[in-house]
Amino acid sequence: MEETTFISFMGNNLSNFLAFTGFANVTLEHLIMIVVGMFFLWLAIKKEFEPMLLVPIGFGILIGNIPFSQGMEIGIYEEGSVLNILYNGVSRGWYPPLIFLGIGAMTDFSSLIANPKLMLVGAAAQFGIFGAYMVALALGFEPDQAGAIAIIGGADGPTAIFLSSKLAPNLMGAIAVSAYSYMALVPVIQPPIMRLLTTKNERLIRMKPARAVSQNEKILFPVIGLLLTCFVVPSALPLLGMLFFGNLLRESGVTTRLAKTASNALTDIVTILLGMTVGASTQASQFLTKETIFIFFLGFMAFIIASTSGVLFVKLFNLVLPKSKKINPLIGNAGVSAVPMSARISNNMGLKYDPTNYLLMHAMGPNVSGVIGSAVAAGVLLAFLG
């Protein structure tokens, strides 16, 4: 009798254990997302497409799609779980301003200060955001959702997360993964657009070396930049405030240790947490929806429009510039906010057609302007739709 009871007890325990395993709870959707996570890891490790972003996101997708029984308080959407606590940095918008602090601390704005007209190129690239916004409205998205989706066109993951956390929290996972995916695919997406829209002669345009920028100019830039941008768009203060603060730490000359911490250790820690939790937020039950497909389509379209707008604006601008001051249209793509990836693409394309024509420093002008521009655009959308 006791032996029968023991066997029954062990059988019940084993049955209960099996019911809690991933094998008992797995669905086709989980398997699809696990394959997606492995694809991201393959892109990052084998193809070296932005591994600092895609490795945390790809592994986060695996974490977020391990099947489990509800009520175990381990899922990223279960209140009180460890993953949910870490995800607060995304859902409540803590991580993006910290990323912007690091960006400011590691970025040299000299190219933009030396040639302020390049700011117009960065501004032109923001057309992708507002073009995608109108298309999203036409597809039936609510205005706040359309605004959150459209910001993907800025190729700025932290800004996309910040804005979507305010305007469309239910779409944040898809928007964040889409934004970071297109950032990583900059080397694949932009070169064909640049070749299509430029002539051989335009690609060979040589720009004059930028003038030397004084230390006083570098110190004044973040102060004046903060006042000018945030007086116009106060809603962008969390992002732009931290961006310019980080840059002042870099340029002041008296806070070198703080600048190094912000640009290295702090940025690395936040990037790990941000990437992993964004990846984990792609839980199959929340991520595999019709809206996700539309978001990826709209994000791709916004990114194409933004890259195209930057190149075409330079071509148009050259019509009124004297021959000695013409701008190489290959730096137009750098108007998106993918720093410094898109600037490197400009430089590599220029060297391909003329091995002595280095465009990197010129391209950094519109590139850092794009960072500011995408944050301003996010602030405008938040002010009108928030």
C-alpha cells in the first residue's frame, strides 16, 4: 500500500514538473521568435552587423521566448519579476537619456561647429519621420501610434524607445526592434540609395578641410545648443539635456573622468540592459501581430525616405552654392542619427571612387546634426500627440 502511494506521489510530482517545462508550453510562435533571435545573433557574430546592439537584442529575444506557465513571475510582462523590473528602464524611459549622455560624452561636434550649414542636411533627413507619420495615419494607426512608429526613420533606437514609451507603450517592442534592426543594416540599405541618386562626378567632389574649432567654441556649443533647442521644444529636454550635458563633460577639460565614465562604463552597462530587455520584450504573444508587420514596413520606408532626403537635399543645395563650396552628396545619407555608422558609409563610398577623398569628418557634421534633429522631431511629436 505504501509502495503504491509512493509511486502515485512520484508520478504526480513528475507530471506537475513536466507541466511546468518549456516543452509542455511551447507554441509555434515561440519557435518562430527563437529562430529570429538566432538570426540576429548570426548577423551580429558572423556578419559583424553592430554586434554591440544585436548580440544583447538577439539573446534577449531567446530569453523572452522561453515558454513557461503563467503565474511563475518570471516573464518580462509579469509585474514584480526581475525582468519586469529591468524592463522599467525601457517602459518608463530611463535608459534612453542615459544613452544620450554617453553619446554626448563620446561625440566631437567640431565638424558641425566648423560648418554649420551641414546642420541643414541633418534636418532634411528628418523628412523620413514625417513622411512615415502620414503613411501610418493612412494605414489606420492612431495619431499617437503613427508618431511613435515614424520616429524609426531617424535611425535612432534610444529616441524611438523614449517616444514609443510615451505615445504607444503597447507597440514599443516592435518599434524598438525595428529601429535597432535598421540601424544595424545601415551598411546594407544606404549604399544602393547613394549610388542610385548620385552621378560619378558628384561622388568625386572634394570638400575643403574644415577650419580649426577653438576650445571656447566647443565649450559654448552644448550650452547654446541646449538653450536654443529646448526653449523651442521643451518636451525633448530629457534627451537633449543629457546629450549636451555629456558633451560639456567632454569639452570642459575639467571633468575628464566623468566623461570617460559616461562614454564607456555607463554606456556599456545601459546598452547591455537596454538591448537585452528590448529583445526580451518580443514575447511571442505580444510581438507576433499584424501591427508588427506594418511597423517593420513603415520603419523601412521611413529609413529609405530619410536617407534619400539627405542625399537629394545636398544635390539641391549645391545648385546655389559656389563651385568652391559644393558639398559631396555622399555625405547626405549621414543625416540620419546612426552615429557614426552612416558617416563611415559616406567615407567608404567616397574612397571607393577616389582613394584620396576622405569624407569622414565632413560626414560627421550632418551625422551629429541628425542626432539632435531626431530628438527635436521626437519632442515635436510628443508635444503635439502626448
